[in-house]
Amino acid sequence: MNILWVENHDRFAKIAIKTFLAEHNVTVVPSLAAARAVLEPAVFDVVMIDYDLDDGKGDALIEEISALTPQPGIIATSSHAFGNQALMAAGAHAICGKTEFTTIRDVIAALPGQQTTIS
């Protein structure tokens, strides 16, 4: 599965990918601008988005992701409830906060249209 993760905490992302997402092709970008640069040319099955990014708030990207065809699943991955709620209000399909990241496989598998095997 191809996953785009808009996340500016590089160390957390590296550990989380190695521990929980190693079976997937994960592209990590630290900003809204970098996400926009890769969204058009590449096809992602899932986009995970942090709320607090260096160049803005993650909810600003959700409308653009929602316009993609086919639309990827969108997961809010903020470390705080306010950020995750803002991402959900903007159109994210699910939440997997950083403190609950051990459940990310289940969250991905539960997204509409995903046929992921949980290991």
C-alpha cells in the first residue's frame, strides 16, 4: 500500500514506520507545500496528516485530498484531540493519535475501500 504521511516530527515518523508500517511504501513529507508537490504525480491509498505543521495546519490540505480520484483514505494523526477533531471536521475519515499509534494497522484496515490484512 502507498501511504503519504504529512508529518514534521522526523524521529517519530521513522520509528513508527519501522515498528508499525514496514510492510507499506510510506512517503513522509514535513509540510503542506511538500505534500502538495507529491499529491498530483503519485497515487496514494492512504494519507495520514498531522495537524501542526511548519507551514500551516493539516486541515488546509483535506479539501485537496478529497478532490483526488480515486480518493485516498485520510487519517488524522495529531498528538492532541483538538487537532484530530479539526482534521475530522475538515473531512478526515479516521483518527489515530500519536499516543494510539499501536492501532494504526487496524485504523488503516477499517478505512472505506481498504483491503488490508492485519498482521
